[in-house]
Amino acid sequence: MSVLESIIRKRNGQKLSAGEIKALVNDYSCGAIPDYQMASFLMAVYFQGMSLPETIALTEAMAHSGKTLKLTGLKGMVIDKHSTGGVGDGISLALAPLVAAAGLPVLMMSGRGLGHTGGTLDKLASIPGFRTALTSRQALQQVQKIGVAMIGQTAELAPADKKIYALRDATGTVENISLICASILSKKIAAGIDGLVLDVKCGSGAFMPNLSAANKLAQILKTVGRKSGLKIKVLVTDMNQPLGKAIGNSLEISQAIEVLKGEGPEDFTALTLALGAEMLVLGRKAASVKEAEQILRGLISTGQALDKFHCLVKAQGGKINQLPAAKSRFMIKAPAAGYIAGVNTREIGMVAAMLGVGRQKKEDTIDYSSGILLHKKIGDPVRPGDLLATMHYNKAKAIPELKKRFLAAVHIRKTKPALRPLIYR
């Protein structure tokens, strides 16, 4: 069956066989299918969806579109973590060295930003000299030596996902459960890990806008992951406001350092510890979540977690003392008195992207020093003139318009709102 026939069948809501999906993925990987046809297929999937068997077939096809890594020679189980993405979600930056300091091998394969969300690779790239393009062999050797590596997708691991990932970002086909599931799990299966802790975001800044959709994604990730042989733990967490206080690549690196010093924002630190604890339990480094959290807090207080972060940066060529800083600042102040009652997190993510934090189209370059520092969170009281946020930027284009968009995304009310839980389930 031709690619055009597969596109038409999916456009019409018909189910594709595993063979059709595998052929489509393999042909796109080797360049036999052009971007415009794959973009058409992705849009058809976006609107028509995929069944569970189709999702499993897509995941397996993408995972085996290249080589799979054999993690031999490592002491203990290899447990990874992945988030479905949000605004200010730089958890991996602190989490990977923290968990590695506890003796659990961490090989974290991450991606770049999608849509309004940031990507771990973009954040790491803000560290001058930091190399994420390690080969599989180099990454494995580094984990054997220091216990942790943070890399992008290598040329040989899940190459189909790498191409499709970039295309989804540029074609408005990000927010589809099957595509999200296949993208996340194909990388992890190809990397040869033993287990995975997943952070499924829910809310105005997530791809899953409500708890029902987030639960559905969590369930399909767990089902497909277990069928592929992974040990899986899934947390559904809140993304109805940016996580932490920093939005932007180098700003989030600085925030991760604060967390590892024990000085990070409360919500960011709490989620880092929660995810790290689940990783330690899954990797049999702790008998319970409570015990695991105590271990992680100890590693922060003794400085071992921060030492591991510096060891990671040095091993991958980074110069942490040369983080870029934006040339200009613009302060956004509260227009009225009351409480921060809610925010449109997606809109704030788009404002940050327009400052240079993310890409508007596939070919865009990122301004690693730009971003937003938040000074107020939901539930905080404000008076007229109080500082809400500081924009960090280098190019002064459209700053007044971005200020208007930011203020329109922040809702100030006279009564204090009920606070949402950080972790729903």
C-alpha cells in the first residue's frame, strides 16, 4: 500500500495495520517519504486519533527504526524520568544528578522544546560548551564512570522519532495522545532502560488541559510501556501555573543549581524530590518513597547532589561559570490589588517563546539568555505596583505587546483562591 493510501485511510478514520505503520515510519526515516506527506499523516492522526494497537505499533516502529542500546556493565537498574512538558519544567536538570548521587545509574535521553513548552536539551545547550550529542558508546562510558549522562537522541537511536518530533513542533500536531506516547516511549525503549518514571502534566500549560485527558494519557503510557517490557510509574501533576520561578534556558539552569543547594522554589523542589523518590524505589535503592525522600534530602544538604551536577557538566564539556545573561530587563507590575487567582500558563509560555526562549518555526534559533522570572505565584497577595515578573531579553521587539499579553494571562481577584495540589495522583 502506498503512503498516500495510508494517509487517506487515516484521514477517513480507518485503522492501519502494524505493517502499514512500520512501513510508513521506516520509509520516512530513510528519506523515501518527504516532510509534507508525513506532516499530512500527522495531521490525520491528530484529528482521527489512533487505537491502542495502532499506538503500540507506532511506538515499536519508532523504537526500532534504528539501533537499540544494550546497557551492559552498569551497576544496578537504569531508571529514567520523562515529563510530557510544561512551562518552567526544568526538573530533569536537578533530578538527574540528584538521583545519580544516590547511586542509581542515570542515562537521560531528552528532547528539545515543543510548542509553548521548553526542552531539556535547549536548557543544557545554554551552558557554553555542554555537549549533548554524545554517541551511545560515549554516553554509556560516562555513566559507567560518573553515574550520569544527559544526551539528545543519537543518530542511531530512534531516528524516526527525532525527525517526527521536529515536524510535529512545526505543524501544530503536538497535542495528540498517541503521538506523545510513541515519542516518549520509543526513545526510552531504544535506550535500553529498565524502568521509567513519567510526569504527566495537567492544566492550562500542559498538552493535557484537564484531569480526564491527563489520566487517559497516563493510562496509555503505562499500558504501552509495560507491553514493551518497561517498569513504569506515572505521576499526574499540576501545570496550571509555571513550575518554579524561572522560564527560560539559562535561567532554569541557575534555578536547578539553587534546588541542589537546598534554596530552590518550594513547588519545584517538592516535585523534584517526589519524582526522584519514585526513581529510587523503582530502582531498588529505597524500600519506600519516604525513605527515598530522606536519602535525597541528605544528598542535597551534604552538597553531594551539587557536586554530581558539576561533575556532569564538566564531563560533557560545559562551563557553568559562563552562563549567558540577557542584556536588558523589563519589569511587569501588578495593575490592581488582590490575589493571584489564576494564570493562563500556555499564554505565558508563548510570551517566553516570543522573547526567544523557544521556536516559532522549525528553523528558528533560540536565545538562551532570554526568559521570564516570576515573582508571584497563585495565591500570593499583590498591591498595585508590586513586581509580578521580570522579562529578560536581548531584542526589544514587541516588548509592550508582550507585556499586555502577560498581564492578560494573569488573573487578579479580590478573594484568595483555593490552591490546587501539586500532584493529583
